[in-house]
Amino acid sequence: MVKKVLFLTTFIMTIFTAVAAHGQSNDVYIEQVGDALNLVVNQTGDSNNVGGIDSDFTLEGDNIDISIDQTGDGNSIDGQIVKADGVIASIETVGNANQFDVNMGATGDVTDSTVDVTITGDTNVVDLTTGPDNSAIGADIDIAIAGSENQMTSIIDSDTAVLNADVDGDLNIINTTQEGWSDNSITMALSGSDNQIDILQANDMQSSVINLETTMSGGTIEINQTSAGAVQP
């Protein structure tokens, strides 16, 4: 195995990794503290990792711009974004059996974040958490999934949060929870067959909105809305 370890203190960093034909994998571990970071990671091949189960990447600072692209099978992105305002993150994964697990706001507040996640392929797992333990404001999240037997879990605990999701394929499982004090919305475009969609939305101050556009066949949709004290049914 070829392993790459980075501790970032620069403002602009670009990383390109490629997998050799005989199947070596590449790992990128990042610990960053500082504002105005521009981070680009491109990985091509199988079994590559940005962060890992035992050592997530950690980014802290304001006005961070992140772009991560992975092409191949069995790749993973595992990390945390903490104490950050004005985060712009663009994540794209193409392939099968890939994993995306990112937690924003686990140990510090996040404000005005914009996150775009695009997943193309089958049996991929997406897990995105925003503001679980500290306050979050202004989360704008777009998630697009094309393929079959994918799983997506999103927990968005933020005021003025917007989630736009586009799911196209078969046998996908989507679970999303959106909580906060005011002005939250969820918009989903759903197509394919036999998809399972579970939505929990709670709002303590003003009305929340859910908009669904679906052409699914044989799908299951469950929606739970509550004004306060939401508990996953």
C-alpha cells in the first residue's frame, strides 16, 4: 500500500492521486487550522481514502473551499469540518461501494455552509451530519444520487436550512432528518422503482416545507412533521 500523509497549514493546496494498475490504494489524511483554505483532492482507482475510520480528516477555519473527486470502487471520504463559517464543499464520487461520511459542526459552530454531493453508481453509502452538537445557520445542501441500492442518511440541525435531493435509480434507501428553529425546507425529485424514502422534519418557530416530485414505481414514502421535540419514529 502507498500511503500519503499531509498536515496542511498553507492556504491553497492541490492533491492528485492515481491508483496503479496492480491495485495499490492511496490515503490522504488532513488536519487543517486556518482561514481561506482552497483544497482540491482528485483520486482515481479503487480503495482510495480521504480520511479514514480511525483518523478522519479535520478542517477548521472560515471561508474554506473544498473539492473532492473520486472515481473508482470501494473508495471512502471520512471527515469533520469544525468551527467554520462560509464553507463551500463540492464532493463527487463515481463508482460502486463507495462511502461518504462527513460531520459538520461536531465540536464548533458552522454558519452559511454550502455543500454539493454527487454520487453516481451502485451500493454507495452517504452519511452527512450538520450541526449535531453546536449551532448551525444557513445550511444549503444539494445531494444527487444516480444508481441502485444506494443508502443516504442526512441529519441537518440548522436554522434557515435548505436540502435539495435528486434520487434516480432503484432500491435506494433515503433517510433524512431536518431540525432547527425556523425557515427550513426540503425539496426532493424522485424517480426509479422500489425506493424507500423516510423524512422527519421538525421546526420550533416557523413552518417547515417539504416539496416532493416523484415518478417512482413501487416506492415507499413516509413523512413525519412536528413543531417541536422531534423524535425519530
